Amino acid sequence: MTLEIKSVTKRFGDFTAVDNLNITIGEGKMYGLLGANGAGKTTTFRMILGLLTPNEGAIGWHGKTISYATSSQIGYLPEERGLYPKMKVEDQLIFLGKLRGMNVADAKQQITYWLDRFDIPQYRKKKVEELSKGNQQKIQVIASLLHKPKLLILDEPFSGLDPVNVEMLKSAILDFRNDGATILFSSHRMDHVEELCEELSIMTHGQQIVQGSLRDVKRGFGKQNVRIKSDFDLTELGQVPGVSHMTKSVEGAVFQIEQEAVANELLTRALHYGPIRHFEIEEPSLHDIFVAKVGKEHA
Amino acid sequence: MRDFWIIVQQTFMSKVKTKPFIITSIVMILAVFVMANLSKIVDTFSNMGGDTANELVVVMADDTLYQTLVEQVKDKDIEIKRSEKSNEALIKEVKDEKIEAFATITVDENDMIAVTYQTNKMMDDNAVVLEEALNVIQTAKQTEKLSLTPAEVQTLFTPIAFDEKNISTSVKSDEELGQASVLVYILTFLIYMTVIMYSGMIMTDVANEKSSRVMEILISSVSPVKHMFAKVFGMGLLGMMQMSVLGIAAYIAFTTNKSVGTIGELFKFDNVSPMTLVYCVIFFILGYFLYAMLAALLGSIISRTEDASQMMMPMTILIVIAFIITMSGLGNPELAYIKWASYFPFFTPLVMFLRVGLLDLPVWEPLLAIAIMVVTIGLLGWIGARVYRGGVLMYGPSRSLKDIKKAIQLGKE
């Protein structure tokens, strides 16, 4: 099953929230949507869910538009977490499961499975407001996975979780991907996207400024990082032609270069000062790309 | 349709189980039982007060008059105590709250009695008893002087035979009217209360779902319009259940209680036409839906529960005006402004019910009002659904009615 977003534009009055967005996600694929706040991610998700109608373009799931008839196949984790604070965890999950077309017995069985998997079976009869933020977050995630959706839309799934729980959640999401679900998720955490997604988009002000597979995006960026660790002062190396940016660290410095040849130049020069302890040419991180692209847009 | 009922069930169950709902229901049932047993309770309390003798201090010169007075009030719950103290001393005693009141009784040369009654109470029953007793004594004395026989005295005091009958075509029979006005009074109050209570509950519920952001999840699986109608319907079921429980409680309270006394007489509705009861149910349900739709609509454009009371204001004002008009019309339901008000849909459930209950109206009048209400409810549902669609996606400090326009705009998108 494929999710296709074809040249979608959404305007609110004079304001263009999403401008000519194109995304295609195949079955068993995970797609990362990156963007600063207000970039149009939530609007995009709402359009996919059919809560908003695009002004131009079309969104198709499996060749058809998404409506309430398909809602049992969709799992949605909104950015602003939403649960009834006064309702018990189990009642809440049964209610939301029923709304996604489950029967009570199935829902109960799935609740047991997920609460055990997330290591929180003791909260089954507790009210949501009595749980810690991280545990509420887990319940929220369970609510979006309970009915075994084929299309998962996760808005910032990892925010507010500690590293142990992030790993727990990642493995759950990866299971869904391996079972053939189509997954679209947004995050501020570049490392998560880098780790999980084959393909990604970076949005800013409604524009899709970067798009494609992780490898292509990195190659297309055209810049690499050179990391040198040394006991000597490397500040002057920042002046070498071809170095676009330098970040000093305690142990040495990281240089952003535009051509691989510059790396050799840097190595030769660094060795002039004295012995070095470490030299590495790194691929640019998604973080670098994001800052360079979005930062430029902001400026 | 399945998700509609899931939301209805959730709305209903989550409210039924809450403490405030259970407590309000219990308090209401208790209130009904207290009312049914009011005369008993009042008796119990006045007996308790009966331990302290009800004394009345009198200052009077005439010994025979004193004897006659004591004789006259001997079956009454009052004890005459003669005092020789001065006026000033007694005033001081009243002010110091040693005694409650005292009467200075004088008799002039024509045997006419004059009383100065000085008391610290707003309403003193003893004064009435004393006045009555002295009146009897004076009449007896004066008629004796005129040498009239008791039979002659009797004829003197017999009132004329005065029989009032209403022959207006639209006014009901006296018995029916009396019972109907009690019924109208109670039911108007009930409609007024439930409408305020339940529409308030709908509004805070919707606002709650928005502020806790559950709404986003809900409307991604159920259409906002369906959600709104399910909410209104579920809360309506809750209301009907609470009213039925209350009705059953009232029935038990008044039928099991043999000594209901005067209050029981008030609650006899056997002369009320069954149509009045049918109209009552109709107006109750329609009134609920009308205000509930409005509440859901307004609830959808606010995003915090704190703003709910502000949004309740216009609704509360409407229903309070309807209530005031009804109460003012209880004495004279045929006034023109009441007739006109009864067709205004937001007033209809109270005002038209008043007219239907107290007057013999041609059938088309209530039917027209019902039709206007149904159309208004439909219209409100139609507008409400539009506002709701956008409103539930709208967050921020929205609490003015301007936001309705914004919500409709967003709903279209």
C-alpha cells in the first residue's frame, strides 16, 4: 500500500501553509518529515487524515482518498498528546480501539500485549493523569498502534522519552515497518530520522526544500566534514580556501569542506604544527544539512 | 453508525460514573423525599420547640378582662403572663431579649379595647392570636350591651355568598387550573434547571476534549459532525435517565407517604389533562436539544475549560429571560407579550408550555411553536456542524463570537 502526496498546496487565506508538496511512501517504508516549528508538518498530517482538504493537488492512499471509512487502517499520534486525563488507561484504550473498529476482546488482548511490551502492566487500572509524562506518552503510542494500522502517522513520537524508552518504541515501530506498514513520521531529532528512515523531506515555511533518500540527500549536499584532533591550536586552518565553516572543540576542530581535495590540504597543514591524534573525513550529518538549509531560509 | 453509538456510550458512561453526577442525583432524590415529608418534618420541629412555653407578657388594669382573655386563649398555644412592670422596664427586657414582646391593654369608658403591642420580631404570631381573642371579647361585650342574641350576632357576621366562575373559552376549569399551575411551575423549573445543567456539561465536555487534545484523535476516526450529535444525544440520554430516576423517586415518595397533608393536595394532578403531560415531555426534549446544540456549537470554538463560563453567558441569559417571562405569566397567561414570546424558539419550551398548561389553546398554536423549534434545532445543527468542523481544530485564546465565522471558514477547508 502506497501513500502518495502529489503537488499538494494548502492555503489559509493569504497564508500558504504547505506549498507544492510531493511525497511517495511505499509499503514497508519509513519516511521522515523534518522541519522547524510552523513548517507545515501538522497541516500536512491533517490533510492526509482528511481533516483538511488541500487547495491543490491530491493525496491518495492505495489509490483512493482517505476518509472515515479507512480510519481503522490508520494510526495517528498527534504532536499535542491527547488522552482523557480522568479516564482509566484500559477504558481509554478500549474506547479508542473501538473507534478504530476493534471489538472489546481484541482490544483487551492487544492492551495486555502492549502494556507488557512497554513494561507498564501495573498502570492498566490507573487514571491517565496519575501517570508520569513519559508513561502517558507510551499510552498514547499504544493508542495509535493498538488496532494494527497499515498507515502510521507519528508526529514527534520520541519527544519526552528517555533513551531506554526511545529504544523500546523504535523496536515497536520497526516491527510495524517489517510487517509492511507505511510509516510517516516527523521529528526534531535528526539522529532518529537518520537511523530509521530510508527517505526524508525537509520542510520550511511550507516549502519542501530537501527531498529524497538519505544517501542522495547527503551526497547532494556536496559538503563533508573533516575532524582533526590535535594538541595544537588549529584556528588558522579555518582560513584555508575551501573551508566553509569551522567548529572548534576541546580536542581539536571540525571543518566543513566543499571538495575532498581540501581535506588533504588540511591534513598537511595540521601536521606542520605537530603530531595529530585523529583525522577523519565524515559524511555530513542530517543535522548539518538541516541547519544549513533551514538556517539559510531563516536568514 | 457504530462509532456514533460508541461516542454516545462513552459520553454517557464517563458521566454516570463521576462523583458529581452521583452526588447531584442523590441530593435531588433526597430533596424530593424531604418535600414529600415536609409537613411531618415541620411538625417534628415545632414539637421540639414546644418545650419552652410560649409566653406573652401583658400589662393591664382590668381584672375581669384578664380572666376572660386567659379563658379565651386557653386552647391556644400561648400563655398569658400579667406583669406590673413599667413600660420602660419592659422595653428594656425586650431589647435585652429576656422576653420577645409585650402588650399594653387598656379599656376606655365605652368598653372599647386598645392594645399597644411592642415586639422585636418581624412577624409575631402571638400578636395575631391576641388580636383575635380580644376582638371576640369586645364583640361579645358590645353585642351584649346592644342586647342581641347570639343568633342575631351570627347573622351579622355571615359573609355574602360569592361564587366566581371563569367562562372565558381559553381558560381551564378551576380545579384543573390550580393543579396545572403547580405542575407548570414545577416543570418550568425542572426544564430551566436541566437545560442549564446539561448544556453546561456539554460545553465543558467539548472544551475539555479540546484542551486535553483528545479531540484530534477523536476526529481522526469519527467525523466532527457525528461526534457533535453523539455528544448531544449521549448527554440527553443521561439527562432523561436522571429525570426518570427523579420521577420514580417522587412517585414512591408521594405514594408511600400517607400523611402528606396539604402538600399532597398540591401534588394531585388527576384533573390535569394528559395532553399537558405529553406537551411537557415534548418541550422538555425539544428544549434540551435546542440548547444542547447551541452549547456544543459554542463549546467547539473555545479551547480551554476556563472560557466555558464566558460562553455560557448568552445562553444563560436567554433561558433566564424565558424563565422570568414564564413566572410573570403564571398569574395571567393571556397577556399579549407572553403569547408572542411563546413563539420565539428559545423561549418556547418554557413559555408555550405555560400557555398550553394553563389555557385551552387551539391545537395549531403549540404545534406551530413546536414546528418553529424543530426547524430552529435543525438549523442550529446545520450551522453547528459547520462551526464544529473547524472549531475543533482551532486552538488559541478564542472566546468571542467572532470566532464562529473563523471556525466556519476553517471547517470548509
